[in-house]
Amino acid sequence: MIRHLLYILLLTTVVLTSCSQGKTQGAEVEGDTLRLKYSRLLTVVDYGKYRTVDIADPWREDRTLHRYILVSDTTANHLPEGTIINVPIHRAMVFTTVHASLLADLGAMKAICGMADVRYVKRQDVRRMVADKIITDLGNSMSPDIEKIIDGNPDMVLVSPFENSGGYGKLDELHIPIVECADYMEPSPLARAEWMKFYGMLTGHEDEANALFEQVETRYNSLKTEASQLKDKPKVVIDLPLGNTWYIPGGQSTIGQMVEDAGGTYCFRNDKSGGSKALAAEVVVEQCEDADLWLFRYGGAEKTIATLASENKAFTHLKAWQDGNVWGCSTERTLFYEETPFRPDRLLEEFSNIFRNRSGEGQYFKKLK
């Protein structure tokens, strides 16, 4: 009798355990993971009334930088832990011209109610909204005007995260969703551009984002295939030093990858870092002395071959300087930072033309006199 009771008790335990496990597994698989082709940092799962968006920490492996819960139905309950954002948002404050320009391209410019670092804005439509007080000037992005942010009552604030930043100061205390735009840490140009899908989800312009990304992807891959057939792959060095420190794009950065995709050979192609890497100017000159082409971005007065030499005599050791194969992009006179991050196809086309023809002027880069 006792043995019989023990058997029933054991059987009941097994059944209950199986049911419990079945419910847990069902809860885990009920979401539909949205397929992203290039991004390595974004994971989006659709649960019908809400979506979870996980951003992987680009600086610490196997850690999550942030989880967002995008709620599209107010009846959604039992939400997982994370920063809740009711979508579509209607009021956004943006700390970079890059993301302001993207929102404008997606048709969501009217949602921008505040911007930091407006002095860097080049787009005329955004500048007009700032001038007309439709977009509030929040001041410096490193120390924004907190009172203006509170008065603006935004649904979210878009910021660029940095490694070991230690948080966002007083902004963290406002209980306003902070969207950490880590797109610039993606390992490829198309991976970064694919983040427009996330921003489309936030603003209610998902269809526009998907259509634009498909256009960018098709054009980029077509240009890449064409460039891969070039037999002559010039060695390329990128950017200028600041003082004696040269912040070169890492070998896994979007710019470094784009040089390769455009048919060039990046000087630091074997470097494994994304973002930028600080090196002594002498080290870069030594490693890139035989570079065929030199492309850099700069601010301030126009530069020439001669002014470069006056800034640093070490530049004259570069083959590209000696041959006059130097191109500069004035970030103050072009829309480089506002257009190219999410439209890498435009920059790839320009790189390809420079690598192939080594002459002429593009939309962003011009050959130095």
C-alpha cells in the first residue's frame, strides 16, 4: 500500500514538473525574433503587444548594455524588466546631428523637440526648425540644459554611449527613457545602417526604415561587388593626428571596413578594434609610409599639400603626400557626419571613385591642391 502511494506521489511530481517546464518553455518561445542581417549588437523579439530590444555591450563580451520594452498596446501586462517606451513616440530629444538627420530621412523630423550641439547642424531643414524655436537648443551634449529637457517633456532622449562613461549624470535622474545609440560600434557599415530599423520602430516609421535600408543595402552590395574586381588595391591611410596623437579608425570600424569594401587596402586592416584607436603620429607614419592614398576629415581652414607639411614635417615621409594623392573632407562645409553613417552607400561610391580614378572631387572629399 505504501509502495503504491509512493508511486502515485512520484508520478504526480513528474507530471507537475513536466507541466511547469512546458509552461516555461512556452513563455520563452512565444516571442518572434525579428531577423537582422548585419547588426551584431541588436536583438529584437516581437511579443505582439510589445517588443524587447536588447543592445549588446560592445565593450564587454556577453553583457547587455541596455534592454528596451517597446509597448505598442496599452493593454500589455506582465512586461519583462527593462526601460519601457510607449511607441510610437511623439517627442524626442536628440544629442547628435547624425540621429537628427536620420529621423528627418525617415519622415520623423516633426518628433524632434530638442537637440544638443545644434552648432554642428548643417542640414537646412533642421536648422530652420531650430531657428523657428520648434526644436529647442539644449546646449552642449556633455552638459545639457536639464531644465529645458524637463520643460520639453520628451518621450525619449537619444544619446551616444561611451566605454566607462559612468552614466549620464543628472539626465539619469529624470526618469525619461534614455536610448543608448551604440550603432557606431557595429563592425560593418551595413550593420550600423541597419539600426535605422530600430529607430523606425521607436518613431512609428518602421516601413520607411525598412524600405530605406533595402535601398542602401542593394546599392552598397552592388558597389562592393564592382570594387572587388579591381586588380589594383591601393594602400590607404585615414585621418589626421590631433597634436601628436593619431586617432586611427580601428581595423574593425565601419570606416576601416568601407576602405576594404571600396577596393582599397586599409593600413590597419589587421587591427581587431572597432571605433578609434590612439597611436603616436610617428607610429602611424612609419606603418603607413608606403600608403598610396591619404584621406582625412578636418575642421577649420582649408588645407593644402603645403599646409600639411607645415603642420608636421613627418607627413612628408608619406608616399601619398609625395605623390600628391591626398584628399580632405571638410566636416564644416559638407554633410559628412549627417549623411554617411546611415547612408554608407554614398561614401562607398565616393571611395571607389577615388581609389579607381585618383582624381576629381566628390560630394565629401576633395583632392588637395
